[in-house]
Amino acid sequence: MNIQDLIEKYYPNYYSSEKIARYSDLSKLVDDEWEEGDSADDLLESEYHGNAHNPDIEKDFRELQEEIINEALTNLFYYIKN
């Protein structure tokens, strides 16, 4: 199981989570895979002033990724325990 599989399976309300949506948008920005007009592009414009090379993008992505992984692992350990 890779990290993305872990997150999808054990993060609470994965498919309706605003945090996961932001994580996905930040991932697109980090990987340079956003498209004009998509939600990642909107995030780039609104929070990073359209600067795709803003170092805060990577920082924000890593911080959010850590938070999401920790929540997913907490749920995994809960399921294992019970």
C-alpha cells in the first residue's frame, strides 16, 4: 500500500473533504500539473498571487500532507485496535 492508497482508505470522509481537495490542488501546483481555470489555478491566483514558483506552495503542501497522513494513520490504528 502506498501513501495515496492509505490516505484514500483511512482518511475520514475522503471524497467530500475540503482538506483533501486543497491537498489535491496543492499537489497539482507542486507537480506543475494544473490547468488554466481549474481549482488549482484558482488557488494559485488567490493565495500565491499567480506565482507558480512561490516557495510557500511546497511548504503548505508538505505541512498539509503531514497532517492528512497523520489523520489517516490515526484512523488505521483505530481500525487495527478495534
